[in-house]
Amino acid sequence: MLTKAPRGTRDVLPEEVYKWHFVEDMFRQICHRFGYGEMRTPAFEHTELFQRGVGETTDIVQKEMYTFEDRGGRSITLKPEGTAPVVRAFVEHKLYAEAQPSKYYYITPCFRYERPQSGRLRAFHQFGVEVFGSYGASTDAEVIAIAVHFFNRLGLKGLEVRVNSVGCPKCRSEYNRKLKEFLSDKLPDLCKTCNTRYETNPLRIIDCKEEKCRNVINDVPFMLDNLCGECKTHFEELKAYLEIMGIEYTVDPRIVRGLDYYTKTAFEIVSRDIGSQGTVCGGGRYEGLVEECGGPAMPGIGFGLGIERLILTLENQGIGVEKPVGTDIYVANVGERAGKTAFGLVYDLRKAGLGAECDHMNRSLKAQMKYSDKLGARFTMVLGEEEIQEGTARLKNMQSGVETPVKLEVEAIKAIIMQIKGSK
């Protein structure tokens, strides 16, 4: 067991981590263009934050959280999602007192105890954005646009933006009454989870993935047809802003999302390239969450997307990420004196801004050159007694095979390497 990662977790090895660097860097660039600053929150929070913020009736709180008691007797939970911790930080540091809106993004590990499957792990990573302070539908549209622009830059195809409105407490109260009336005589045919949701959060029954439940509620009344005037106007404005940006969308009245805090806008971006139809991004508006977490009455909206699922979608669509070239130069050596000279030269080259390596295993020259190939070195150089005495060596371009005499001086070596790199 000591040499096997826990179920639902995986290692990201150097041979693939460059894909993560690529999507992380792309996400940061796009968020910066949209005016979002990075927020980093702890890996664990007080359990109450998620109970109050995410919602007691959600699957996350009821079934999926990693919760434990620390040595001080406090209930602590590894964060299962990124929104509630950002809200907590927003409130704790009184960022609501600054000019609004406040716009943040995060890249964070998350933890949920659920059945591992393709693109879904127990220890996973999320991208996300959160905006506070704006009631306008233009903010909702901007948040959706970030995700769409990000996916377009990655070259993803076959994605569909689906939007809905889940109303506000005012119109949802009346809708819940209608929904419970519709469902009352169907409870024996619904799954156990839906029977529980009937009392705690009937709207979530619409989101049930059990085929028998979906068949039973096929003609269910939707929230979209029961919106109050304010929510209806907000939804129409959202669609108008999406159309201004040329973002295609589908209205899907079955989108309710899995968290209790959503109000008005709820959306998903769906792909069919994760083995089966799957959501690669989801989010929505929450107009009571900041207040629920101890702050003032202030709206928010955001989204989250799983990095593992995103990379899997890229692979399934055959979208390659260019693997970075290996180290700039490998300095091989023959003999003890040459080994020490190579060691010092490599350190100086690194200080000068180059990627450089040398032998640490007392390998033969042939074995050193083989290792250089493994590293993908752009250039190689061999040092022996003759090269040290003359103060020159031959710098070999491993792609072209061309060898160039060069002084054993950092700036001279760097000049040749940079000249070749710059012409690429």
C-alpha cells in the first residue's frame, strides 16, 4: 500500500505535466485580460463554511466531504469546491468595502469522496472565477464568455453552452409548491434520493440522472415558466448579452446545478468527448451566499471546471500540446578534472539563464551521450584534458549535427545557443 496512490487519486508525472502548465498558463492569461486577479485559499476550511455555503441538502455535504476533527476538537473539511472559500476570504478581508465589482480567479486542489470514473477523481483540481458586487446580467455573460474564450483558444470542438434560470427565493417558493404538487403522487416511482429531495430541495429532482426518475417526470413544470418579472427580465438580458458577443447557446430548463446557493442564472458547457456526454464547466449566480457567510447582502456569480476532465477532453479530441524542448546544453566529460570543470561550467550557465546539465553518475562518455538524448538536449559539449588546456571545445547542435568551436566562457557559449534558439 505504501507504493500505491489511494483510490481516486493519481500522480502527474514530468512526462505529462507540461499539458497542465499549458492549460494553467492559458487560463491565467485569459483571466488577466478580463481583469481578474488570482485568489489562493487554504486546502481545508471549517466544516460549517460548506454546510452553510454549499448547502446541507447537497450531495457534496451529505455524501462527499472529507471531514475530520483536528487536535483542537474543531471540525475541518478538505475543500470540495472553490467558491465558498473565495467567498469566505472576500468577507474575512472586508474586500466588499472596496470599489465593486471584485473579480477573482483560482486554480486549486479539491477533494470529494465519490466513485472514481473517467475524468472524475477524489483528489482533483479546479479552475474557477468569481465576481462579486454586480447584479447586472452583463456580468453573467462575461463570466460565460471567459469559459467560452478559454475553450476556443484551446481549440476544443463540439462544445455547447446551455443556460437556464433557477429563479430567486421569491418565485422559487411558489414554484416549489407547484412542483411538489406535481410530484406528490409520483413518489413511489422515484428513487430514494429523489424522495429525500422532495422534502429538502424538490428542484434537484429535475437534475436526477436515474433513467426511471427522468421518465416519471418527463412532463414536469419548469422553473423557467414560473419566473417572477425581475428574474424573467434578467434572463432575457443575459441572452441578449450573449448574442452581442456572438456566443451561441441553448436554453435548457433542466439545468439546476448541484449546489443550493444558485439564483437566477445557471449554466453548463457540455462536451460529448469524455467517454459519454459530460459537463466540462458549470456555474451560476448566487445572490445570498456572501450574506450567508457573514458578509453584507451582495451578489456573486462564477464557474468551476475540472482540470483533469479538461485535459481528457483535449486528448479525446486529438488536440496536441507541444512538448517543451529539453535542456539547452549537456556538458559531457572525460576524466576527474574535466568532471569538476563541467560541474562548475554548468552552474555558471544556469546562472546565465540557460538550461544546463552534466553527469552525476560517473558514466562512460557513450552513456553520457545517451543520457543527453533522453534529456532532449539542444546542444552537447565534451570536455577532456585537451579542451581544458586549450580553453576551447566543440559545441554540437543536436538537430543539425553542426559543430562549432567555442571558448569555454559562459557568454561565448550562450551567444551561440541563443542565436540558434532565436532563429526558431
